[in-house]
Amino acid sequence: MASKYEWGAFDHAATSVITSMLKNKGVSYRAMESLTGGKISYSRVNDICTERRAPVKLSELITICDGLDEDPADAVQQIIDTARTMQAAADSPTVDPAHLDPSNPAHVQWIADHADLFDATAKKGDTQAEQEGMEELP
């Protein structure tokens, strides 16, 4: 009996790239089966895109790219780039914002480099009046 395969960064990246290609082309899993001439079934496309069972094989990736009129070499490069980004994100140390010191230049630089993590703002002012104002909107 075969052991369960553990998905890696490249497997997740391949799924991400394939799912994006399908979405960008507006192609459903069923239509993908037709575009591949039945070489890849609806259920296999679904398994690939939902990360069930085995990751996509190279031959399947090439067949999907051919069906979508995409360059397989470009898809492989996108997979490599996406996997590297995923690996870098997984390897980067996490920082607890509660322990950041605004007087420490290194912390200030880290905050500037990761500004997207600090996009939520606190609600200020009379929250009851704001709530009543929102309730009066049509």
C-alpha cells in the first residue's frame, strides 16, 4: 500500500498557478476535461485544484497548459517563483507587534518593510453615534 504523499511548497505553488490560469481563462473543471480531450478528467482537475490526493504531475501540467493555450515554460517559472515566495514567507521570523519598540530604528524599519501587516486602524470617536448613523443609511 502506498504511503500518503506530503505536499511541499512546489506542489502548493503548482496548484495555485493552475487554479489562477483556470480562473483567468474562465474555464471550469468540466470544460478543462473537454479542452484536454479527456486526458485529464473533471475529478482529477478538481483534485489538483483542491489539493486532494496526489499533486499535479509534469505531464498533467503540460496537458493543462496546452488546453488553456498557455506556455508550459512560463507556468513552470511561475510555479518556481510562487514556491520561492512561499518558502521565504515560511522562513521569515514572525514578530509580535506588542514587542515592537518605536524608539528602536531596527523595529521602525521592520514596521516600514511590513506596513501591510498594520493596515487595520482602531475606531476612534463616538462609536454609538457612528453606529446610529450607519443604521440610518438606506
